[in-house]
Amino acid sequence: MAAARHSTLDFMLGAKADGETILKGLQSIFQEEGMTESVHTWQDHGYLATYINKNGRLPPLVRGGAIDRYWPTADGRLVEYDIDEVVYDEDSPYQNIKILHSKQFGNILILNGDVNLAESDLAYTRAIMGSGKEDYTGKDVLILGGGDGGILCEIVKLKPKMVTMVEISFIDQMVIDGCKKYMRKTCGDVLDNLKGDCYQVLIEDCIPVLKRYAKEGREFDYVINDLTAVPISTSPEEDSTWEFLRLILDLSMKVLKQDGKYFTQGNCVNLTEALSLYEEQLGRLYCPVDFSKEIICVPSYLELWVFYTVWKKAKP
Amino acid sequence: MAAARHSTLDFMLGAKADGETILKGLQSIFQEEGMTESVHTWQDHGYLATYINKNGRLPPLVRGGAIDRYWPTADGRLVEYDIDEVVYDEDSPYQNIKILHSKQFGNILILNGDVNLAESDLAYTRAIMGSGKEDYTGKDVLILGGGDGGILCEIVKLKPKMVTMVEISFIDQMVIDGCKKYMRKTCGDVLDNLKGDCYQVLIEDCIPVLKRYAKEGREFDYVINDLTAVPISTSPEEDSTWEFLRLILDLSMKVLKQDGKYFTQGNCVNLTEALSLYEEQLGRLYCPVDFSKEIICVPSYLELWVFYTVWKKAKP
């Protein structure tokens, strides 16, 4: 028996019913009320449903399908993407590599569920290279990460002396293959060979590489950290993440010339606490540094993103 | 009695239950399944609900509240905005004027439910002025619409000869008041007076003004149409909208110098049919024109937007 009493409704189920069954069973009730009901199902994940009156102004949900259109932003908002095709979806021994096509943003590279970059996002690459204010001609550049090849592709156009890119995810040939085939608007032909006249790609963990360079006294004009976003969590158990981040920063400063610049992405502008914690770390490096930040609109992110420039304070 | 049979569920209600009552009644069932259930209600509009398992990755919906965070994009996708404050909400005799605050985009002007512009959206203003490639020094400029004051504010900085802005919505003093108080990052001090050394704001319907100028033989170097988006609907009853759009275009061409430029926004890049129809109209004007288009990322729109430049073909 199911009786509506004031504002609660008691259900008694003849058998165990899961959420999906219940939602299907409800369709007729909402239809009786003249509401358009639509439900999007993730297998084993949950349901998103809209029930809209005639005067409602919400779009109906796009039902089912192999392609997930509903994602969270970094600051935890729900947004729908215009994904219309799964271009590439492979499990390598290391990770899941997905390239999805967005009608407006082009192909989007997603590693283990983490959005890396879309073909529309030259703004990201420009920002992490210093927003067009730097002269890379004849310079020594170190890129940490940068798997999609966008940064490498843009810098080699600017006649640098040498660009070294260290990307552990390239241990996975399938990432290289996926990018050079489907993210070509971003990486150009730079991933067709991992070595060129003015660049080399090292398939290694960046920590030992940085340690080696530091020991050898090797120095760069620019270090670009495109490894990962600033950790979102601020709980104590995440200390090790901050330790790791600081280790990379310290090592990067060690291989950076005294008048060199370090560029990195931060996080979405709304995660102010995580950004403050990151800036705190910058005050705890082995050498004193200054920094500036810039807020950039990266088209496919659907949220504003913070980028940092860090440099060594002038010696007294 | 409510019995689960395979994949459907039959409900019998003891009394008429509305959607909200049903959704509330369902909470315990979803909780039993270990699902987090959250519902967002619009009064008389409908419901948006998520039911998320522990391994789900969707953010919970923000419940209730006076501020609606869930909006459709122009291409009909569901997106959540980080609205945290209603800054201004007044009904004038002409329209509803709302200014909402977004944590990342700043204040957003909304007239009768239509998003006009956010303080973050200088990219919109730059694009509709020709993306920084034009020299406005000593030029005669006509702005149609442009209520938020952004275009006027940016052009007067560039030492034009005279800018005339024709904005009927300024018949509504409350729009001017709202903008000059809460959209100051966009309009600067340009709306404090409706007349300055090199600009004037006419509170009139632009059609009679254009007709008058055409009759007088008055000509401008630039005409900037910031009136409204290209109509989304492509049904026959919308013919009158296209007629209206063509009337404005024809009149604008009449007051445009032979080597002048006409700038306007188009629509979101995904509405390809509406954009094609607009381009068709450009082939049906009284004089032959050429056009180019540019795709711009306007931060608060959460979708890419098309802007047009139109100019008269050289006389043979």
C-alpha cells in the first residue's frame, strides 16, 4: 500500500526494488501530472533525473547511451558536455585512455577519468608558457609532463635551443598513439618522433631526472610543470601530496637559472583554500621565491583556471 | 499496493500525490540502497534529482534556496552556475532586471531571464568590437543596444570622434541604475552621464533612429549590433524575426560607409542551422556584402560563441 499523507508517502514494496526500477515505475505518475520525466543512468553509479512542468525551462536529460555527458567540474558543479562520439577508448596495462569528441571543443583527452585537454584549449597551452610574454628563442626548456604534446608543439615553433620533455605516461605507447592520431590539432607532428632537431622526449619519472640534472648542475631558462593540478583535498592525510609537490618545486628551482621562470597550472579559481595552501608551499622552498598568478578561461573546462609564474628572488 | 515486478513498479496512491511528495517519499528507499539522494525544486517548474551510489562521481545537487543555479545553455545543455548571491532583483514597468553574483564570473546582468553579460566577459566586448584589430581613433561609431555599457566604455577609451549608442531598454531607468551600480567593472563611469565629450546615449527604438540617419545620409565607420542573438527557432512562424533582423541589417548597411565595418554576435557555435539561416539573410540584403566569422570563448557562457564581421563588397 502506498498512501500519500500530507507531505510524505509510504511505500511498501512487494519485492526488493532497486533505484532504477523505482524510477521506471514512477514515470506514469509524473506523466499524469503533465511533467516531462527524463532519467540518465550510470551503470552502478546512480541516476540523474529531471521532472519538468510545461512551464519549466530545464533541458531534458540525454538518456543512457554509451557516452557520459554529465561531469563534475573541479569545484563540484554539475555540467553537461556536448559529447557525441567516443573516438578512442582503450585500457593499456597502465591506465584507461579515452578520447571523446565534443561538438564544440573537438577531441578531449581523458586519462583514467581525468580530463587533460581538448583541441579547443590552446588558451591552456599559451597560459602555461607565460601568455605570449616570453622569448623562447635560443632558450633551454624543461617540460615536466605535458603528455598531450601541446606545449612541446608550441615551443618548438619558437626556435628554442633545446626542449626536454619528461613524460612517464609515454611509457604507455597507447597514449602516444592516441594523441598523435586524434589530438593532432594540439600536438601537430611533434609526437611522430620522440626526438627532433631541438627537442627530446624522455620516457621517465621526472623525479630521478630532476635529481640527475641537479647533481650535474644543469640549468634551464624555463621549467614548465604540466604534471597535475594542485591537490583538492586539504585534509592531513594529504600531507604526502603536498610533500611530493614541494619536492618537485624544490628540484625544479635547483635546475632553474637564477633569472629563469617556472610556469605551472594551479587549480580552478573557486578552490581558494587549495590555492592558498599551494602558495604557502611556495614560501617553504629551499630558496626564496616570488610568484604571480593569472586567471585564464580554458574553453573546455567550463570554469576559470589559475596559472602560476614562479621565479627566484634576486640574490641580496 | 506497490509491487516490484521485474523492471516495473506499480504504485497505487491513497490520495493524489504531487511530484515533490513522491520524491520525498522515495528518500528512504534510496537510502536503503546506500544511495545519496538529492533533489532541487523549482516552484511550479519541476525537479532535478540525483541518486548516487558510493562509487558515483556526480556532485550532489544544491537544494532549494532562492537562487537558481541550474540553467540551460543556448544549445540546450544543463549547466550549474556558482551563483551565491542575488545582488539586484527588481520588476520595472518594462521588464524584470536581475543581477546575480557568480563566485568566479562576478556580477551577471539578466533581463527577463536572458543572460546579457558577466563582469568576466570582456572577451565578448572585445570580440564584438573586432578583436582589437580596429583603430577607433577619430571614428564615427553607432552602437545598437549594448545596455550593459561595456562596448561604449571600451570604445570611448580609444579616442573616437563620436559614439552614438541607441538603447531602448534605457527607457527603463532601473536598468541604467542597476548597471552603473553593480556592473561597474564592465561599464566603468560611462553610464553616470548619458552624454560625454565623445559619446551620446539615445533612449529610443533603433529602427526609427536608423531610418532618420539613412534619410539624412549620415554615415558611420562602424556599426555594432549588440541587440539580440540570432533567433534559435527555425520554424516558419519565426519568419517575422528574420524579417526584423534583415530590416536592421539593411538599415545598418545604409548608414555604413562604403569601407565601414558592421560587427555583431551570432549564436552559440553548436546551433549550426540557425547560423546558416543568418548567413542566408546576409545574401538577401539590398547591397552585396561579404562576411567573416570568429569563434570566441566568453567565460560565463559555458559554450563557444560566434561573432560576425560584415562589410560592403567593393563597387565594381
